Amino acid sequence: MANIKSQIKRNRQNERLRARNRAIRSEMKTRTRNALEAAEAGDAVGAEEALRMAQTRIDTAVAKGVLPKNTAARRKSRLTHQVRSRLG
């Protein structure tokens, strides 16, 4: 346990940020999974809507500093390809 006041505060901040980052990451993964499941089911309209939501969440993760910009671009590209190929 830290004895220094600034480190105690830093630990509190890190815990708060960690919780926020986990929530953002979890939401992003959930939206991605929803898009893939909708495409797998053959629901073209639902899959496109879910894909848009997933891409929005990925962009949000970049804006919040959870993901690097290029990682987000790669994920969006791969996700779009997967959804479109599953729709046939």
C-alpha cells in the first residue's frame, strides 16, 4: 500500500480509469458480437444496423483513448468484411 499522498490519489484515479476503459471495451465487443450474430442469422437490415453501432462504439473507444486509431481502422475493416461475407 502506498504511503505517499500523491500515489494514493494516483491509485484512485487509475482504478476509475480502468473501470471506464473496461466498460468501453466491453460495450465495443458486445456490439461487434451482435453484428456478427445478426449477419449469421441472415438478417441483412439488422446486421447493417448492428454494424453501424459497432463502428460507432469503436470510434468512441478511439476518442476516449482506449484504442489506437489504426487498430480501430483495422477492426472496422475486418468486421465489415466479415459481416458482408456472412450475408452472402
